[in-house]
Amino acid sequence: MRRREKEITDRSDIDAVIRQCQVCHLGLTDGDQPYVVPLSFGYDGEAVYFHSAKLGRKIDLLQSNPRVCVQFEINDGLITGPEACDWSTAYRSVMGFGTACLVEDPAAKHSALALLMAQYSPGEFTFSPTVVDRTAIIKVTLDLVTGKRSTSA
């Protein structure tokens, strides 16, 4: 990281950023082109989980190359200045790199769906076997995570 003073090094601070986010961006490779998709997610401290239809571009790309990048950010506000180039944004962000796989076990899929719901709402949820069966669950095991924060221009 070029600006070491902005690096978030404490893993609990990195996890806090992830847990406070509402959207994760999943970066995939489509041949020689990047493909990034915003998704709702669940997080267990080691892996990120997404739900999806069983068919589609995202699933096709994951099956051809499971190496992915995930990105989380929290916008903490606009920083104004006297001139245009003095403006900035206060933020916290996390980048993660890892390997994606499809979760097939119904109990593991159920657990992943519970993690997804826990990201957005407290409480217990039930999932019908039909919903669990027709939903693809993508698990991204994180090999590397980095965090960055900016509180001033």
C-alpha cells in the first residue's frame, strides 16, 4: 500500500468494515475483461457467501476461473475544501482475494443463507427446502484481505 498511514492493519477493524457494509462488489474475470457485480452477502470471519440463480454469467465465470476479488466500502462523508481538488471523501474499505466455490450441501446452504440474512437483519429465519434447492450459494474463501481508511483530504 502506497499510503501506509491509511492502512487498516487490525483484523478486527477489517472485519468491522465488512460487517457494516450493505453491498459487496465481486470481481471476476471474463476472458481478458473484468466483470464486477454488486451483491448482498454474508460473512463468517473467514469467507464471504453470496446467493444467486443457478444459471447465468456469474456462475459461468466462476466455473471457468474461481479466483476472485471482493470489495467492501463505507462512505463516511464528504470532505470539502476551498478548491475543487481539495475535496475528498472519508471512507473505510476492504479488498479481499480468494477462491470461489459452489456450496452443494443443503445444510451448508441453509447456514450460508442464515449468514446472509444476519448481515441485514437480526432474528431467526427459516428457509424452505425448495428455496434452498433452487438457490446457488457461492462461497469465497479469503486468502488475503487489506483495509484502508481516509479521514481527510
